[in-house]
Amino acid sequence: MKLVPSLLLCLLLLVKLYYSEAGADDEPQTPKEPCANWMGGAPGYPGHNGIPGRDGKEGRDGQKGEKGESGTLGPKGNSGELGAVGVEGPRGFPGSPGKNGEKGESAFVYQSAFSVGLTTRVPHPNVPIKFSKIFLNEQNHYDETTGKFLCRIPGVYYFAYHLTVYLTDVKVSLYKKNKAILFTYDQFQTNNVDQASGSVLLHLEAGEEVWLQVYGEGENNGIYADNNNDSTFMGFLLYPDLAPGAGI
């Protein structure tokens, strides 16, 4: 066999090395030689890094992690530019009514109104009827001592009267500036109580007067009043004249 001579040779070398080491220290030592097929050689130097390999395939998504804590609020950013106007949306349902507002001042700066009534039967015809029962006369534009309304605010006025008729016929006229403007006639029916009324719109200038009086003779003086029956006369400013160039 070929292994036997090799083994013998290695043994002889070991014996020689043993005796050589046991000899004088001054003698130089011979380097050790590797034994073929039995003893390894000295370690070599590390090799160079190899070329990086190709990228591997992407792995599967991992499980979702827990929600992190909220970060601190950052500073407020600048306002962005105004966007384009969008399409008008559908009309909403009506809202609930709001609360009543505070009472404001009257829009009508100029005021004039009166409402008066009789206390007794009219005594005489062809003179202003003096209505002495005052229902309203805040501006004192009606004079109960003369029975006449005096215009102090030029404009359009509404006048009306409602008269109780008893015992005889009634023919009454509404006068403006000594001229009869409106006539009302009621023929009395025996054993009955009638009503006569009239109304009119008039434009008045400041200083003009309006009143009622019985027209004609005493047989037309049937205007009546007592505790249960009233005869009334009223009027008020509908709207005043505007100054030139003034707007509504």
C-alpha cells in the first residue's frame, strides 16, 4: 500500500524534530514543513468583499401597528386663496320664527287725529255741531268749544261720521273752509232709531278748518245722543305733504 511509506516517513521526521529540540538551544530551528495529507498549512489572508447580490423580492406586508400618540398642535397656517363660487345648493326648510324685536320709533313723524262724540241732542241747525265727548284728541287739533278741526299739518286727511237719527229727519253736511263738501240725508221712520253716516278723503292746507253742521231748517235736525246711543265724528292724517325734493 502507498500509505505505509508515507506514515513511516512522518514518524522519522517527528523523531528527528524531537531530538533537534532536545539539543543545544543555540542551534537554529528548522521551519516546520507541512506533512502531505495530514497537517494543515498556515491561515491565509481574508479575501476581498464579493459583489453585492441582486435585490430580493418584496416581502409581504406586516401586521398593522398600534396607533401612536397624538402629536403637538402645529402653528396656524396662513389663509388660503378664495376658491371659486360653488353651485347653489337646494333650498332648505323654513326656520322657526325669531323673537320679537324691541319696539322702534314710529315712522310717522307727523301725527294728527281726533275722535269725538255728542252728549246731547243737537240744539240748532246751520251752525257747527259741538261734539264735546272726547275719545281722542292728543294733538288738540279739534276744538270742542267751536266744534271745528283745525289743520296744522298740510296733507291728506280721512274724515268720517256716524250719527244716530231719532224723532225727525236728518240732513247733515261736512264743511271745509265755509263750503259744504259732503251731504248725508236720512228719513226718519216712526217708532224707530236710524243711523246716518258718511266719510271722505280731503287734502288740507295748514289753517283750513273742517266741521259738521245740520243743513237746512229745523225739520232736518234729528241728530240724537243719550247714554245708550252715540253720534260720533272723527278724522286723522293719512299722509303729510312732502317738502320739494324729499324722498319717501
